[in-house]
Amino acid sequence: MTYKTLIDHLNWRYATKKMDPTKTVPQEKVDAIVEAVRMTPTSSGTQPFELLVVTNPDVLSEIRKVAMDQSPITDGSHLLVFAAWDNYTEERIDAVTQQMTEARGEIPMLNAYYDNLKAMYLPRDAEVNYAHAARQAYIALGFALIAAAEQEVDSTPMEGFDPAEVDKILGLKERGLRSVVLLPLGYRDPTGDWLLPMKKVRKSRDTIVTQVG
């Protein structure tokens, strides 16, 4: 078995445009990708998002209708929906504090930190807080993309959908969540994907990286 580096896996992956509907991602690979999402670092350890793993064909078809008819949604075997908190609330932050206390014990400095967090977050406009939570969900998306590549599972991140409609389909509003980004998982269809034979194009290091110091 050949050893592949992280960069090898990233060179292998691409935004798959056509997936093979006859192939299913094994559960252990899905579990590995989901675990990477769970382990994602987030601001103040709040993890202000939830991940929905959708496999129901009827639900996938409904989502595809409000997602520019993108075929990987129904041709992939799993759809990951990253849904951010619609706002930070006292209850949500207190739940984070309680989890920290149960894991680490009573730490006065920790309680003071989250009290300060509430003083900063709770007066803010809900849209500001949602935007912050959504950015944390994007960090998780990055981890999912890398984990999928490591598992040699194809994926393609999607922003081309109507979030309000996806929220309705999945009942997210009632749960205080808003859909942020979609990530179908599956396996590439080599005969039907126009992007597959094309060379990967990225900016050169000297045009995207500035060394300061």
C-alpha cells in the first residue's frame, strides 16, 4: 500500500460535478468525516452549529429542487447540511459552560470567561451573531472536505441553494438553526463529469502568500 501525504489527497480531490448514483459511501467513511466535523475547533469552544446527514431520497429530491437542480445532491449517497445557530442565547452559552465544567471541573476563570462572552454576544444583533456562527460552520466544512479527501470520498461544497427553503424542508427554524452550506458525498462518475479530466488550477504560492517578519 502506498503512503499518501495530506497534499497528495488534496491534489486528488476536486469539486465533483457528476457522481455515480449506483455507489454508496461506506458508513465507516461517513463516520470518519462526521467525526472530523465534531472535532473542529470553534470560537470559544461553542460549536455553534449542527450537522444534518441526509440520506432520505425524498428529502434529497426536495432539496435539489431549491438548489439549482445540482445533481450531486441526489446522485451522492449522503448530503451533509451545515446549519448554524440563528443567534447566541444565554441558554446556549450556559450549556457550553456546563459541558466544560463537567469535563474539566469547576474553574472560576472559565466561568468568568463565559460570563464575559455573554456580556459581549447577547446584546448584539441576531444577524451579527448568526454570521459569526456561520463562520464557525465554514471551519467545520473545511475539516469535512479534508477528511473526505483522506477517505478518498468525493465531495463538492455548495452555496447555490435557497437557505430559507432548505430550512423549511428540514424544519430548521423551529430548532433555532439556519442552513449555511451543503456538502454532497459520493463517488465520481468518470464518464459523465466534465471537470474530472481538467488540470487542477490554483494560484502560485508567491501570489497568495505574503511572509511578514
